[in-house]
Amino acid sequence: MNELFIGRQPIYDRKLGVYGYELLFRTADMNRATISDGDKATSDVIITTFLEIGLDNLVGNQLAFINLTRSFFVNEHSISLPRDRVVLELLEDIEADDEVVAGVKRLSEQGYAIALDDFIYHESLKPLVQLADIIKIDIMALSRDEVSNHVKALREYPLRLLAEKVETQEEFDFCMGLGFDYFQGYFLALPKVIRGRRLPNNRLAILRLLSQLQDPDISPQQLEDLIAQDVAFSYRILRYVNSASFALPRTIESIQQAVVILGLKSIKSWTTLLAMSQVDNKPAELVVTAMVRAKMAEELARAQKTDHPDSFFTVGLFSALDALMDNTMEEILTQLPLADHISDALLQQKGIHGEVLSCVLAYERGQWDQIQPAGLSRSQIRDCYLTAVQWAADIRQQLIT
């Protein structure tokens, strides 16, 4: 179990709310992404999710999409999962023979939702299409005409369509126009970019606030005045510092007290997070992604015993700014007074901060062969990720909602 890598990728609905997560847990060598034993990998996913970590800790109240091998579909005694919490994915390399079709039908009749992964239509797959609840179409494996034809043909069945590997805003717009129900991919991390594009008023104001927060010379009084300009910020900061997370002996009644007790850096971090959460027309999950990146980067720095781990938190948090602001990172950083090593990490993933950020992003995306943090074991990296996921889940309710 110490050798497991764990990741998750959100699946969005048409309103960019999170519908579920595909779980990317599997055994892996540090420099190899292949799986030699599919059945064991699936077993590890299930055991780790439900017995080791806990489903709620990983996906909250959303659905978990889990890839299953052939044996899990054809063996009548191989699966017993909560039907209302999971979607069972049939991998694309599984032949649709009579045993598989019978197994899928049995699980469907038991109340499990069935998804067909990386789907490319063939007449032999029609019995599975008739049983499926969701079909996942890999839009990178097909031309746009082929994607359109797939959507047209599959709309004859009472099922939902999920666009996989949506990596740009243009691709997202294309799939949205075709009527896909769900979307999965890196498109939120790779937004449509127009250099020099004017930010909407809300985002411009937030960027100005972030700029002031990152001023290394800001005084406690200036920070207090800055926070006090927004009543909601003040309320949420005080609510958080008075929560059970800190177990303080007395109630904190002012931002000034919070700064004194928790420190200037800590209050700046929370206010920065709050500011990012206020961006209009962006899913809350994008801010959660930034939170997980920030905390994982900080935890990796602490595990490496690196100085100033809070600076790694900043790098992770700001790594999602281009997606939040719909602009290039280069343009955004011209308006933020960040230290050169932080800017270099965000722009080019250079230096120790960039190395840690690369590790965080690779882990997030399940790119196990690209994870190369100096001096840390796989289990340490996994623990840093799990700590970050739990931390983000804990404070989401207190700061964002």
C-alpha cells in the first residue's frame, strides 16, 4: 500500500459544477506509467479508496468514476460498492463478448451506473451502448466530424455523453455546442488566451487586491485596512481563525488580533485565497484545485526541509491564476510584485520552486513517470497529496462557501 500513487481528475457538468471525479490511483514505478497487472491495479483502487483513505475524503459527496477490468465485470462475486456513489467504467480494450455483455447487464440491473471509456463506435459495441448510462468520447482520438457523428448517433439512446481530454477552451466550446453533458480534461488549466485582453471589472479589482497582498513591505495596519474594505473578507477570516482548526483559548474579535496571533504571512495567505475565490463565472472547484496545489507544494517543501515553505504555497496557489483570469501567466505576473524565483517557477517551472510545482502538476494529472522530487519516497509524495486534499476539503466550507 505504501507504493500507491493517488490522484483524481474532476468531471464537470455543463454549468462547470463538479459532477464527479475519476480516481487515478494505481501502483506505479517512479519512472514508469504502465500497469502490468490490471486486476491488481483495480483492486488497489478499490481497497485504497474504500478501506484505506475513505471515499468521502477523496470525492466528498460527488461520484467516483472507477476503471474496472474484464474480470470485475464477468465475476459475479468480485464487486460490492455503494451503488449511489460510483460509476463503473468499462475500459476500451475489453472485448464486448457475451460474458462481458452479461456482466455489464447484471451490474446495471443491480443499480450501478455504467460508463464506456474512450469510446469509438463499432457495431459490435451496440449491446454495451444499450446498457450504458454514460459514454466517454476521447475527442483527441477522433476528428471533429467523427466526434459530431458519434454524438448524433448516440443521441438515439437514453444515455449521457462525456467529452474526454478536453484541453483547450476552443475544444470545450466545440463540445458544449454539440451538447455533451459532461467534460473531463485540462481545459480549465489551459484557458483560451488572448494577449492583452482586458480583464472584466471583478477580475481586475481582484488582481489589484492580490498585488497589494503580495507587496513584501505591507504593514500589519495596511493589511488590516485592506481586509476591512470588504466585510465578507473580514467575516470569513474571523470565522476561520475562531474555528476548531486553531483551538485558540479565546475568541478573536478583530483582524488586528488575528494578525498578532497567527502572523502577517498566515493572514495574507488566507486573504489571497479568499480573493481568488471571488472571481466571477468560474467554478469553485478551480479554486479548490489551486488550494490542493498550494498545500501539496508546501508539504513537499516541508518534507524536503526546504526554507520558507510558505513561498511554495504561493507558487501552488498562483499556478491556477491564468485559468481564473482568462489571461496568460506572463500578462498576469506583470501586475503582481512577486519575487523572481516565484515568477520563474510559474512561468518556466525553474528552480526548486519550479521543480516542486512540476511534481504537484504531474501528480494531479496522473503523469507518474514525470514525478521526480528530490529525496522523497513515493509514499511521502502520496501523503503530501492526501494531506493537501483533506486540508482543502476542511477549509473550503469555512472560507469559500
